[in-house]
Amino acid sequence: MTDAQLVYPMFTLVGLSAFVLGVLFRRRVRAVREGKVAARFFQIYQGGPEPDEAAKAARHFSNLFEAPTLFYAGCITAMITRNITLSIVILAWIYVTARIAHAAIHLHANRLRPRIRAYFVGWVALLGLWLDVVIHTTVRG
């Protein structure tokens, strides 16, 4: 397997992060235009609560810099150690797909049970990816 096979899911997750940033920006601009919050609120994030839809997008954007860092680290570790297996690639795509599903649910209907399921599937894939990286690094190392 080649490095490119892990670059693609990593790039897709970066694309998701950029998309969510766009959603966040649009929601904040709309909140200001509709008079739900003053533009000055965003200077230091004080002066009242951020409107729910913008706050939800902000929280989701922040979340994309939490657990996904472990995903990037796992993929890069597999690439550096030259231990890219089919199972790692499949788990990487499962993780990214789960993150996309989680984003779609969170940013729209925000139904808790399907959102939790998507998040759980992502974590299982992430743990599996890391377990695979560790096993193959230990076996080859």
C-alpha cells in the first residue's frame, strides 16, 4: 500500500473541517444580519450568548481539532513506519465517513442517538486503526 492511500482520507477530513468552517462563518454572518447578536460580540466573545445555530457550528468546528488529531497522528505514524495495511486504510475511511455522518447530524437535525452512534463508530475505527498500527509496527520493528 502507498502513502497516498492514507493521504486521501486525511485530506477528506481536512475538507470536512473547511466545510464546517464555512458553515460556521455563514451562520455567524446571518446571526449578525438578523440582529441576533452584535458584530462586536465576536471581538472577545462577550456581551451575551452566541445564537444556538452559530454556537453549534463553533462547537463542531472545535471538535474537529480534538479526536481527529489522533486520527492524523495514527495515519502519519503508519506512513512513517511504512506499515500501511488494507485494514488501516479501511479503518481510516470508516473513521472519516463516521465524522462526516456526525457532522451532518450535528449541524442539521442534531438528533442525539444517531449522533452518538456516528461518534461511537468513529472512535471504534480510530482505536482499531491505532491497534493495527501498533501491532504492525511491533511485528515489523
